[in-house]
Amino acid sequence: MISSNSCSASSIAANLKDEFSLVKLESVNKRIRRLFNNNHFDVYHFYSSFIKSIISTYKKKHNDKRVHICFDHSYSHENYTVYLISMRIGKQGIPLYFECFKGINNSDSYLDETIIKGIDFVSNLFKDTDLELIFLADRWFNSEKILSHIDSLNHKYCIRIKGNLNVKVFNKKEGHYIRKTASELFSYQCHSAFYCDAYLYSDANYKTNITVSKKQDVSEPWIIATNSDPKRAIKDYGYRFGGIETIFKNQKSNGFNLEKINNATLKSFTSMFSLVCFSITWLVMLGSDFTKNRNSYKNFGLDTHKNGKRVVSLFKIGMTLFKRAFNSPIYIRIPFTFILYDS
């Protein structure tokens, strides 16, 4: 997959070498397709075991011990919906949990029970650590059941809410709570407005904090619900883009062209997706290891920084290192086991 920049069986087969060089291309292609459709390949067990091993090596260097966890949906044509949870590593993300569904906007993928199942898995990944998990999500995940469940696990959340949701906020001038829609909350042009101990869904009376940020020339403000410090909500929520959008990009046009898969069975697509997630995680780890241990990569003349800032993503660093080693006529060692750094 990595050498071919594709998860298509035919593309992978065309880029294999060594013992596969003397085998007919169509035969190799069939072997790969059989792997993707093999019912004995328990995709979810495979990836959960892998990611548990990876997280056990995680080294957090920052003193604040915050770990940003993002969750969202992605789609492939009209055929598949994927619920994905990721972890931010620097300006990249690695997949922690996923579940694939047949069809676009599959209703089962949006159920609170589906979302909470993934949250519980991630919570258990870090149960023996002292790290502070902060869950980040866009407007499709702002149900009271999801927010209260994260709260019950003693984790934090910063989740964007829809402007048409009912809220109750305390009006200091009138001395009591008033009901509004979230879009009617007052916002400044140059800094955020904070509403502590506000209530979402006025009938359910779920208490949270709300931060409203509206920049100049932006028609729709960010309205963030959080059970943490509302003054940090915008900064924390901003990490969502690097934490999960980079994964979607790496899965597709920037890495493995997953969007070109449109006629596979759900089993085959899920197998491909798990191996793409495996590859992305390993490549990000490889890139992170390169930035932390440059002396171990003296044979690689790879310029990743400009004016003291990294200009090549961890994923692209890992991809470049792998392809140089894979295509080199001489043996070049790159690690397959190492520590996951926060970068």
C-alpha cells in the first residue's frame, strides 16, 4: 500500500517485488483480494490489538498532559460511511478506533450508542495513565447523551454546537436565566464571549459552559460547548483540524487514494481501511521518530525544516523514509518498533 500510494489490489500487486517478481500479476492481485475478503481476518480485533500496543509506548513530554481526541465521520462515494476516532500527534493524527458501515450517511453510524462505544474504547486505552483526555467534535455530535457520557468518564470535551439548539444562559442585568437559540448568543468581533453554567436543551437541563467566537468577516461563529475552562475552548477545538482532517487527507489524495474504492464489499473495504489506518499510524510514528532521533538516520539526507520550522509533515517524512529504504539497491534500516512521541 505504501509503495503504491494505493489500497487497490491491482496497484499494490504492480508495486510488489522480490519473491513476487516471478508470479503472474493477476495471481498476486487475486491473493490480495482474497486477503481483503477473508472472513478469518478479524479486522477490528487486529487494529484494536495493534493500537493498544502502540498507546502503551506513548511518551507525553508536555507538562499539561492534555491529549486531544477527535471523532468524526468520513465517506467514500455513495458506498461507505466510516466513524473514526483519532489522536493528535503534533500537527498530524493517528487513528485509534473506527467502524465502517455500508452506504453513505448510514443511520447506524450516527447513533449515540455507536459514538459512545468508540468513546469507551478510547477511554479504556488510557485508563492506566494520568493523561487528560479532551474530546473534540463538530456539530453532528452535540447530543446531551454523548456530552454527559464523556463527563461521567471524567474526561473533557470541546464540541461545536448547532446555532438552532436551545440554550439557557444567565442574564446578569435581569438576574435570571433566559432562553435563546445558540445563534442568538451575543458575540464580540475581536475576542470570545463566555457563558458559564449555561444549559443546553432546555427541557433536559444539561449544564455546561459555552464559548462563542466570531472573527471579523466570518458569517457563522464557533459556538463551543465545554465542561472545561471556556477560555481554552477555542484553542482546544482548533486542534481538531490537524487531529483528524489530516488523517482523511492521508487516507485519500495525500496518501492511499481510498476515495477511488467504490465497488468493494463492506468486508473488503473495512479490511483496506484497517490496513490504511495501520500504515498511517506507522508512518506518523516513523516521521516522529526521525525528528526525535536524527542521529539514527544519518544515511537519509532529508531536509524537513526551514527557518527552524518543520515544513514537511510527519506522515510525509515517514512516507519518504519508507520509499527510500524500499527502493534502495542496498540495505537501509528503518525501525518497525519504537516509542510513540507526542512530537
